[in-house]
Amino acid sequence: MKKKNFLEERIQKQAKEYNDEVASKTMKYQKKFGFELNPTPGHSTWNVEADAFKHAFMGADLALSKGNAYSLVAGIYHENQTPNNPKGEWNMDSWNNAEGRKIAEEIKKEYGNKFNKLSNAEKDAAIASKIILKMRNGELITHPDDKRKFKGFFENLFYKSGKSTGQAAPEHISTFYT
């Protein structure tokens, strides 16, 4: 096994901390809005509305705080870190990541520079409310069997297909956000 260098370890630590933060926010907003959770132990945000929320939230949050390119690269990185990521799950996650980036653009247009002056809780609430609206309007993919196909150039360019086991990595194993 290849030994990780300091930078790789630091990136993975930061990614895990961010993953935990987004998972916590997903559960907070699930309680508020009542979107679907997966009943399988250890997979509460896998392949359901909670999964769609989580990916859209991350896409928007990273685009607003670090830029669209960072959000795009982070999404691609994560999808390629997930062992045996089935195509339907990759499609769902990539779609919702991109919807999150669209939400970030909407927020930038609506709030302008005022968004940066909001508290973190107010920023999160603005993102979450837009995600819920998109979810209720059917604009997010909430299950990997959805027939809509994601057409993002870079995501498709860098998609690494794996032998599908039909099971993604459990939440606690993910190296980025799940």
C-alpha cells in the first residue's frame, strides 16, 4: 500500500470534516422539511431525497464560498473516490451537484454582495430553502433509477466506472461527501 504524504492526509482530513458538516446540516434540514431518509442503518442519506439534498447543498455551498470551479472539481473528486460507484448513483449525484451550483448562481443574483454579510446560519437557510423548492418541483434527482441523464462535460470526461456492486460506500467510509 502506498504511504500517504502530509498533503494527502490533510486533504482527506479536511474533506471528512466537511463531509461531516454537510451530513449534519442535511439532518438538520431533514427534520425541518421532512424529506425522505433511507431506512437502512448507516445509509440514511443514500439514494433518496436526503442524498439529493446533501449533494445540492454541497454544490451550492462550495460554489458560494470557493467558486464554481472548486465545487465542480470537488464533486468529480468525490464521485471518483467512491468505490464501485454505479452509473445511476454517479448520474444522480453529479446532477444534484450541478443543481447546487445553479442555486449558487441564483443566490448571487438575488443577494449580490449582501449574501457575504449574512450569518452562516442565514446563508445555510437561503441555500436549503432553494434546494427544497427545486426538490418539490422535481428538479433534483432523488433516486438512481431516474431516466434523466446528466450531460456535464467535465463530469462525464472524468467519470471512472467501476464494477457495480449495487452498493455505495457507507457514510462513515466516504472520503469526501457522500
